[in-house]
Amino acid sequence: MCRRAGAVAVASGVLLLGGCGIQETDVIEAGGPASVQAFVDRDYDMLLFFHSRDGGISPVVRSTGSTFEYGPEGGPVDGQDPTGADAVPVPTEKVVLALLSGPDEQDRAAGLSTSLPPAPRAATLRVEVPPGGEEVMADLPIALDGLGRTALRQLICTIAYSHGADGRATVRLTGRDGVSASGTCGLDPASGQRS
Amino acid sequence: MTSGPGPARRLLRGLSGAGGRRRGTDDGTPDDGGAPGDAPAGRARARAFGLRTRLVFAFLLVAAVSAGTTSALTYREARNALLKTAQDTAVSSFRDQVQQTGWTLPVRGEGLEEVLRDIARKGKPRPWVVFAEYGSVRASSGENPVSTVITPELRRAARAHPSGSFERVVKDGVPYLTIAMPTVLRTGPEGVLPSGLVLYAVMRMTDEQVNVDALLVAARDGALPGLVIALIPGLIAARSVLRPVRELRQAAQSMGSGRLDTRITVRGSDELADLARTFNDSAGKLERSVRELREAEARARRFASDVSHELRTPLTGMLAVTEVLDEDAGRLDPDTARAVRLVSTETGKLAVLVEDLMEISRFDARAAELNTDEVDVAETIRKTLQNRHWTDGRVRTELPSGIRARLDPRRFDIVIANLVGNALRHGGAPVTVSLRGEARSSGPPVLIAQVTDSGPGIRPDVLPHIFDRFYKADAARTRSAGSGLGLAITQENVRLHGGTVRAGNLPGGGAVFTVEIPLRPEEAGG
């Protein structure tokens, strides 16, 4: 009887102590992310989306001034003028052309790159917003056929965030080759939960 | 005359029975005296798992379980609270620090380390090492840009869900708290956008470890005195049970050694008190019945003694008369002469019986005395045989001279005479009386006297009773020359000398009686 009771005592002691000291844990969620201020002025700054080496899409902030400074292959891009350099907020067409011109030195230094082909010279594009404001339609100067998922997301996210601050609009793309694609950006965790 | 011996025999049978019973108690007493000799060994063996040990162990066990459980639970809760506080403080302050820092997108590698060091310095509860990962940019406030402590799981979790998370990691025995803090851009009133920048903080939990270890020590140090304190009630409880038990055992022992007036003090009203009360009641009853028994025995003994004394006086007169009658018997007519001789013979036997009864009464009353004298044993035996006129070849002797012993010559004479007379009467001639001294491995040397007859021997069913009083080997032969007390008197006499007498049979037939008396001149007198 004594022996059994002793064994029970020892077993419960071991269970209760559950290992002394500080134990390892799994990954435990603790609150939300840190929301940082990135000083994005929608009147003068553009949000462009490039992807990092692991395939994730990251936004970069570029002021309108820098677009002229750092065009594709160093030169200014045609087709910027019709929209007007001083238009506020920055027109979506200008933002798309900036995206197509690819990452600048700083972006590349941070390991960001683009999956989009460069825009041909004298490229034109049209962005229309049908009534309702929930959709954005864009005719692009590049062929959509053969573009990867990352490339399409770059386009969609850039256009969506240029159109609205929350980037929730549905974007319909039509390529020069007539191929069309559509989608939402979906980077916002809150919007992902809502839909 | 014919009805006389009947009641007297019944009476004496009863007396011998009482004597036998008394002898039983006498024999029992040394056994009881011997029993405590074995007891210490048994007691020592019993002590290992005795009541005290078991009670103390039970108390210790209960105390250990309760103290252990309490300490363990307290320890666990305190440890968890301590760790939770440290972790929550670290996570929330890290988030605050990251939020208060201005970031440019894309994140520039240059100057990033300075920013990280700034964050690390403000680390709570202790400075962290901060790591930043953005695209291919890797920077830290420490020496290595990439941490070796942060696990892939944490990285994956930070990349998959934009929410803060932490993980405790033990690396090389050092616990670390690793926090992952993905950053988001606030793009609108509600909209947030993962920026791709993930910050990690790594904090050594050495202080927490010290605190947790201190908790453990405190828990242990709190539990151990509890155990020690639990010993005290354990011992007290054991004592409260053991003391009555010990008293009971001593009382039982004391009763066993003959002190029947032993009683236990009854304390309290628990089961042990009941036991003590029962013991006292039983002891009282036992004492009463033993006293009654002793009184009855004493009465019977006194009666037998009185009867024989009362008988002796008229018998003396009768003996004198019968002697005269015997002398004159020749002048009477034959029938009357036969009757007169019969009366004379029976009166003589009655006188012998009364003498023997008186002798036995003296033994029973412990009034028999040993008047020792240093004698030549062979000479004494020879004298005995001569006095009884047993020198006519029916009795052979093997008596080596030179064996001297301290004996009561009168009693030794009775012993030899009774044995030889018994052998001649019930066995067959020739009877051999032999004498020798023998050394014993333990104890003093003994004097051995043997009386052997040439008769058919003693029946085995008779052997155990041969020394009983009035025991007749042949039930049909109720009347014999002896009083029926001869061998009993012999045995009492040998015992008085500190010796033993045994009856047995020779392999070839014939009974043999062996008397062994220790040759202890100085002690034989006692």
C-alpha cells in the first residue's frame, strides 16, 4: 500500500513540476503587427509593388519627382506628359508607367525586382473608372499573355492602391495583345478576412 | 478395612492431580522466562516496519504530497506569471518602439543598423538584439546581421500572418525570447498594407532564469521544513499509540512471569483504552481463578497431610497391638490365626502408606529438606542393599569405588531402595545396580546410577506415567506390596538433589531406571 502511494506521489510530483526552469515554446501569436508611418503623401507619392527574392510583394514609396529622374534605362519615359506632372493626386497612368519602368537603384539595393517587361517607348495606356468606383479598367501597353502571377499581382496592386487608399478595388487589365485579366490586390489582411 | 482405601485413594488421586497441575505451572514458568530471551531479536526485526516507522512514514508521505503539490503548483503559476509578464512587456514595448521609428520604403541598408541599435537600446525589460529583414536586406543591432537563435518557424509565421508573435528558444542551455514583429503600412482609415519589413528582437532570459531558479529554490526550501515539521506530529501520534501498546506488552509479560496482580492505567476513552480495560478485566478474572485454584490445592494438600498425621497415631497403637497378636497367633485356632496375620500385614502396609503419604505431603508443601554429606556413593549403595538384605544374589552390583558426591544419604538410600525394590517386585531377578561418573560437555559432571532388571520391561503406554502417584502398571493388580508412591517419592528425592530419573527398556528386555545427579558438592545442598 505504502509503495503504491509513494509511486503515485512521485508521479504526481513529476507531473506538477512539469520540468523546472524555462521551457521552449511554440510560436505564439501576441497582438497585431507594428503599423509604421512611411510618410506616404498620396498627392505626390506613388506606391509601387515589386517582389523580393522569395516571391513576396512589397510596396515601395516613390515620389513623383524621382520618376523623371530615374526612368527606364535612365531616361524619361514617354507618355508621362499627357497626364501632367503636377496633377494631384498622381494619376494612375503615371503610376503604372513608373511601375513598368522597373525598380530603381534603391529598390534593387534592397533586393527588390520586377517580373514585368519594360514598357515600349511611346507607350500609351488608358485607365477608366466605371461608375460605382469599385472597379478600375486599364488598357496596358504590354502583352499580358505569358505574364506570371507575380507580375499580374504587381500590376493589380499598384493600380488598386493608386485608385484608392485602401486598395480594395477590382482591377480589370487588358493587354496590348487583347488578353485580359482581373483581380483584387488582397494584401490587406483585413480585406482578406472580409471577403 | 476394605472400604478404607477407596476414598483415601480418590482423595489422593485428586491430590496428585492437583500436584500435577501445579507442577505444570512450575514447568511453565521457566518457559515463560525463556520466552523474553527470544523477544529482543523478534522485536528488533519488527521495529524496522514497526508501528512508529509506519506512522511516521504515513505522516511524511501526506506532508510530502501536500507540500510538494502546493509548492509545485505555486512554483508553476509564479513561473508562468513571471515569464508572461516579461514576454508581454517585451512584445508590446518592441511594437511601440518599431511604431515610433520612421521608416522609408524601400528600406535602405545604410544607416539601418543605427536605427536598430536605437530600438535595441530602448528594449524593455532589457536591451534586445534587433534584427531587420526586408527583401534581401539583413541588418542587426548586434554583430551578426542574421540571428542564429530565431527559428524558421517564427520567420514563417511572421511572413504568413502580419501579426506579432514570440517564441521561447533554449539554445546551449540559455533561454531566449525571440519576437517577430512584421510591419504594416497604414494606407487609409482602415486599410493596412504589409510593408515587407519584419523586425525581430532577441532577448536573453537570464534574469528570468535566475528568478525562476530562485522560485524553485524557494519552493523546495518551503517544502522541506514542512516535511521536517510533519515529523513531529508523526512522532507524537506514534508515541500516543506506542506507549499504551508498550505498557500492554510489559503487563502481559509481567503476568506471564506470574505477577497476576499486574494492571494497566486506563487513559482516555479510545480503542486502546478499551483494550487496556479488557486486559485488566481478564487479568482480574485470571487472578481470581488462579487464586481459587491455589487455595483449593492448598486445602487438599493440607487435608492429605492432616489425614496422614491423624492416621499415624492410631496406627502406631494398632501396630503395637498387631505385634502382640502376631506373637500369640500360634496359640489361636487356624482360621482366627490367619485373620489375625492378615490384619497385621495390612496394618503394616497401611503404616508404610501413611509414612509415604506424609513424605509426599512434605514434598508438596516444599518442606522437604536436603541434609547433604560428602559420601562415597558405592559405599552408600552397598549399605542400602545390606540393610534391605538384598545380598543373596538376586541383586548384582557394579560399583566402582572412589566416586564421591555430596548427597543426602537418607534420601539417596530411599531412591536406591525404591528402585531396587520396584525392580524386584515388578521386574525379575537378577537386578543389576551400576554406578559411574560421566563428564558432560555442558554443565558439571554427573553421577549416574542405573537399576536394571531382567523382567519383561515396561509397556510403552505405561512409560510416560511410571512416576505418577498411585499409577498401577497392571490395572488388574490393584493391591500390591508397594504403596503406589514409591517411584513418585524417588523422583521427588532425585529432583531435590537437582537431578533427573528416567525409566526405559533395554533392547533385549528388562526395565532400566537411570538416576542422574550432578556432582556439584557445593550446589547440591541448595
